[in-house]
Amino acid sequence: SDGSIRLHQMTSEYPLMQWNDSTNGQPILALQWALTRPAVFFVLDASSNIYIWDLLENDLLPVAKQTIQLGNVVTMALLGEPEKTNGLLGIVLAKDSGQIDIQYVKKKWALP
């Protein structure tokens, strides 16, 4: 609820990494690892901002942030085929109006 993210290992109750206030205090609505690139994850906050984290590029801050302008995004899901190396990765965004948008991710965050 405060925008903090913690990365845990299954064998420990203590986080490996912790990022406090990663969304400037906005609650996190969804977080999902990229299906095609294991070091990348996406975060959606309550202000319809999507943060892209690439832990191989920067493990302190997100590498990109995108604000969705039209409509309030309430959840997201990722789509892609992990067994294929074409780097095709999409984000499905569900808005409070009932509209669904699909956006494709740049290949640099999608390629294995």
C-alpha cells in the first residue's frame, strides 16, 4: 500500500532486496515478472503508472516509467511465449471503464 517492493527467496523470510517508496508512495495494484526475460518485472501503481525494472541494467531504480493517460488502469497482465526467442512481450491493461488495451514492450526488455 505504500509503494514498497520486496524480493524474497523461497527459503528465507528476509528479503534479498527491498525498494522503499518505489512508486512515490502510490499503492501497487499489480506486479508481474516478464515471461520472456527473467530479470525484468513490471509494476502498476494506483495512478496508472507502469514502472519497468530491469535488474541487470539497474537494481536500484526502474529503468522506465510510462503513465497511461486515457482512463484509470485497475490491473495488468503480461502475455508472451517464453519458449520463443522472438522477443514478443505484451502488457494487457484493464481500465475501470471496462476497456482493455494491449501494448507491446520494446524488445530490449523482452528478449531473453
